[in-house]
Amino acid sequence: MGLFNLSRSKSIRFLRNFQKFNYVIYGVSMTATCVLLYKETREHKENFINQYADAAEEDTTTKSQPATTAQ
């Protein structure tokens, strides 16, 4: 018949276990994806905030200086 000589009940049990294993692999991969996306989003947000915090500091330092007229 085939490489493995399984009865019907053993083959059904094997397929159920394989399906459970697939769910475990799917869960692990989705968890890893969510963790990596969260980490990347957090780093992007921190970089964004730092970039505009620097711009806000520059803006406040230029406003405190007296304005000069352009010639």
C-alpha cells in the first residue's frame, strides 16, 4: 500500500496530531511576528519622537534670539 502500514484509526490519530502541531507552529510564528512588529513600531515611534523633539528644541532656541531682517 504505502511506505507506512497504518490502520485507519492510527492514520486519523496521526493526522489529528499533525494538525495540532500545525496550529502550534502557526501560533509560534504569529507570536514572533507580532513581537517583531511591536518592537519595530516602538523603535520607529522613538526615532520619530526624538527627531521632532530635536526640531522643537531648535525652534525654541531660534525664537529666543532676536529676529534679524533679511536683506
